[in-house]
Amino acid sequence: MRSLAKRNVVLDSSRCRIVFYMLALIATCAHAQDVVHFHSGDSFDGKTLSTNEEWVEFNVIIDGPRGRGESRKRLPRKDVAFIDFEQTEENLAIVEGKRSADVEKLRRLWVRHESYLAEANSPAGSYGILLAEQWLASGEDHARAALLLLDKIISADWDDVRRSRAQQRRLKALVLTGQAEEAKKAAARLLEETTDPQVTVEARQVLGYAAFDALKELVEAHPRWMEDDEIFPQRHALFHEAIDHFLYGSLFQGALREPAASGLWQVCEVYLHGKMPDKAKSTAEDLLKLYPESNESGLARQLLDEASPKS
């Protein structure tokens, strides 16, 4: 009897756990539905299938006598006020930067929401920008795909902040795809249009890279530039243009630590190219003092170690 009672307790415990997990799953699924809101104040839970200027195709969740089901509806667009698109806790944490996601996860989220990019409240642009950032971080191989994605966000996203962020990321995509001249023009346009400090620093850095690349090409084509009255002032102008753009972040937007540190390291590179090792060393020391935890701090330490006299 005791054995049977013990067995019944174990079974009851197992059933309770199963019921608990089923309820948790149902609650999660319910939370993850889209919600379409009407001007009348009514709303439907379900899944958005497609939208256009006339209709919203929507699978409506229906609780009936035989349980929960779905019914496909075509809703007149003029009756729809807005749509709250599904945002699970995990996806919301990804968008807010509290949780990382790999490329494949972001690609699936982008594909799921891409067609709703222009819809108010749609998170599509956030997923797209995160995906583009990962592609750009991997180097030139995915830069063209990132550029196309960012162009789509700039032209269609309902959110002004995301469009601005996409324009900022587009600069790097242009550089990585070898479109330096277009990157330079885009950066100059952004500087005229934006008051966003992050975008301004990014645009300045792109202009710095453009000036530095032009400087290196000029010096390579004219190795005796110091003796050339026409080339000398061109080299001087490009040198200082690159320095000024790269220094902007640390001088005027020092709280933006990552781009500021990156700019200081590029200043080191310009000085080294110009055969000014003392200036490069002094800048590396500033970088370590201001941004000791930055990605560029290792490069700065290496430069200083190599510059130190060997015992």
C-alpha cells in the first residue's frame, strides 16, 4: 500500500509538472501574438500575414467550444488604427542590447518582419540593423548584403531614429564595398543634416579615412613630395584634414568611448605614416590614459613597447 501510495504521489507530481509546463507554453504563445487594434477600440490577437494600403491579412485567434483555433481574416485598412507586433521577452532583450543573438537568429527575425518595415510599431528595422552590424563586423564578405539591407531600412522604416542609425552604419558598408568616394559624399551630407553626436563622429571618421587614403596615394605617387611645390601643399592639407577628423571624437565627444579611442589610434597611424614617431607615441599615451579598456589600447601598448629602448 505504501509503495502504491508513493507511486501515486510521484505520478501526481509528474502530472502537475506537465500541466505547469503546458500552461507556461500556452501563456508564452499567447504573449507572442500580434494584436491588431481598430479605430473602434476593438482588437484581435493573432498573426499578421500581409499588409498593404487597402487590407491587412490576419490570422485571428478564436477560443471556441473545441479549444483555441485560427481564422484567416481580411481587414479593411481604413478600420485598422495600428498593429502591436509580437515581441517575446527574448526578442525584446535582443533589440534593447541586453541579450546577444547570432546571425542566423537575426536573419530569421528579419525575414519574418521585413514586409512590415513601414508599419508603425514594427520591430523589423531593429532586427535589420542588428543583422547588418553583424555582417559588417565580419568584414568585406557580407558588406554588400549589409548595404542593401541598410538602404531598404533608410527608404522604408517608419522610425526616424532607426533610419538615422542605418545611415550611420551605411557609411562603413560603403567603405567596405570599395565605394570610398560615395562614402565621403554621404558623410558630408550627414554632417550637414544631423545633430546626433554619434552620427557626427562616425561621419568624421569616414572623412578621416578618405583623407588618409588620399594622402597615402599621393605620397606613393610622389615619393619626393617635399621637393615639389605643387604636391607639398596638397600633402600638407590631406595630412591635417585626416588628423582633424580623427581627433574630433576624443576632443568634442569623448563620452563616446569606442569611436573616440578608434579615432585616436588612427591619429597614431597618420603620424607613423608621416614618419613622426614621437607624435605617434604621445598620442598612444593619451589613448591609454583616456581609454585604457578600449579595443585600441592593445595596439597603443604595442606601439609604446616597440618604441621603448631595449635594455
